[in-house]
Amino acid sequence: MAGVKRVLIVEDERPLSHALELKLQHEGFETFVANNGEECLKAIDEQVFDIILLDLVMPIFDGFQVLEQLQNKPNKPAVIVLSNLSQAEDEDRVLKLGAKKYFIKSDTSLEVIVNEVKQV
């Protein structure tokens, strides 16, 4: 049997990160939360994750900067971007930087996000 998938939730909106954490734990994932891009990069250096749920607009380092930094990491986890930025250019940019999927938070339910995590 495969091990439990580890998900890093990178989100500065605490209610959303907590809701994602509870939902993913309920589905059997091991979850970790980073509140900004700097915490995310530190966590990636210290631990191995299967998936990152990444917000784009955050303090210290934004999601674009995190994706750029991930380019240089040997063990790159799959990245699903969750953002309120709805410009097509933003979506194109994150996909070019290696994200697997781009969701607009206000248009996407927790169930859709969890189902995507299960599929990755």
C-alpha cells in the first residue's frame, strides 16, 4: 500500500487554510500549513511533500516567486494554484512555471479542490 500523501497548504487566509486542512485530513491526507511563501520554501527544504496547494497573493514571497524557486528544487511536488487573480495571463504564467492546475478560489468549492488533490 502506498504511503499517506503529504499536502502543503500555502495560504495566508487562515479560515480557508483551516477548512482545506480539515477536509484533506478527513480524506486521509497528511497536511501542513505555511502562511506565506517564505514558510513554504523553508518547509520544502526540510520535508518532502507530494502536493502543494499554493496561493498567489501572500506576504513575503508571492506564489509566482515560490513557483520560480521550485524550478531549482530536485524533488518538486505537484502544485495546484488557488488564487483570486482571475486574469488569463496569471493562469498562463503559473502553468508555464510548472503548476498542474489553476483554480479561482471564489469560483471553486472545497470538494473540487480535494478531488483534484486526489487525482494528482
